[in-house]
Amino acid sequence: MRFILFGSPGVGKGTQAKIISAKMNIPHISTGDILREAVHNKTPLGIKADEVMSRGELVSDEIMIGIIKDTLESQKCKNGFIMDGFPRTIPQAEELEKLLKSLNIPDVYLIYLHADEEEIVRRLTNRRACKKCQNIFVYSDIEGMAKCPVCGAEKSFYQRDDDKEEVIRKRIRVFNTTTKPVYTFYENKDRVISLDGTGEIDNITDHILEALKKKQKSIKTAFV
């Protein structure tokens, strides 16, 4: 199975990608991770990306698509993948479609996790990080704790700038303006699975897996 996890900041894409990756034994392709990996491994595209970033510039869509291509052609993606963090714009979606067609990878669905903005703000402002190990915790779970339950650091909890309300609302506005149109792009191709991203993490995982199974059965039936 091959699909893209899509939704606004804080809706839980990364969490679900990691869980489903383990359950289905397919890789979670976070574009930020594979970019850093390409730079670290000094691949030809990684070297180009490093040069661009060292100048304080954004990595071009062309370089990013090239790094995604290298990843999708690798052995680890032979049985499927979960893509997270790409595409973010219509031009990126169009280039990704061209790439998938050239690699003969059909029926890549977009799973859209949606949630009320106030729920996302409440969820993210309730997060705290450890200054030492950088693990993320729900504030109500660690309230009153003197030490980090992971690394044991004392008085290390803090709220990251990304988890402050004004920053969260700005990120959501940018998503709605720039990134959400990608949903319509895939909806017009009849390749969207839309699911509620609120509730218990395990329940959301179950809903995603159930929707994927139904879609997989319908694809197989269409070719019988």
C-alpha cells in the first residue's frame, strides 16, 4: 500500500505515520528526514541541497523531487510507503504525479486527517518538551514532575515556540492558504480518503487501516 498522509499542523500525521509504518512494515517517508539523510550521506542531490541550505535558501522542488525519486526507487519502498510532508503546493503535487507515473506507481491515495482549529490549538499548546532529550510530552501527564521520565533531567520541561498559540494559528493560516488546495487536487482525481483526526490515537489508527483495506478491495475488484 502506498499513500500520502495529509492535514494541518498538529493533526497527528507524524504520530499516525510511525504507528502505521510499524503495523504494515512499510517505510515512513518524512521529506525532512530524507533530505537530512541525503545531505548526511553526501549523495549528489544531498550535496546540492547542502550548498543551497548553506546559503540560507530553500531547497528547490526539483532537488526535493529528485531525493524522493531516489527514495522510492530504493529497496525499502518495494512493498509500499507512507509519505508525510509532501506535497505542500499544487506545483509539487503535479511534479509528484509525474514522478509516480514515470515509476509506474499507480493508485497513491491521499489520507486527509482533519480537525477543528480550536482542538488543534488546544492539543499543541498542551505539549511540553524536555530541554535535554527533546522528547515531547502532554503537559497534564508530566505536571508536577521534577524530572524528565525519559532522561531524568531536572526542571527541564519547556514550551517550544512552535507550540505557542500565536505561532500555531499562523501555521494553520499558511496551511489553509497554500497547502489545503492540494486536497482538492487529489479529490478531483477521486483519490482522497477523508477522516476525523480527533479522538484516541488508537481509534484513529484503526479508522485509517479500515479505510485503506476497503480502498484496496475496491481497487482489486475493479480489475477482476
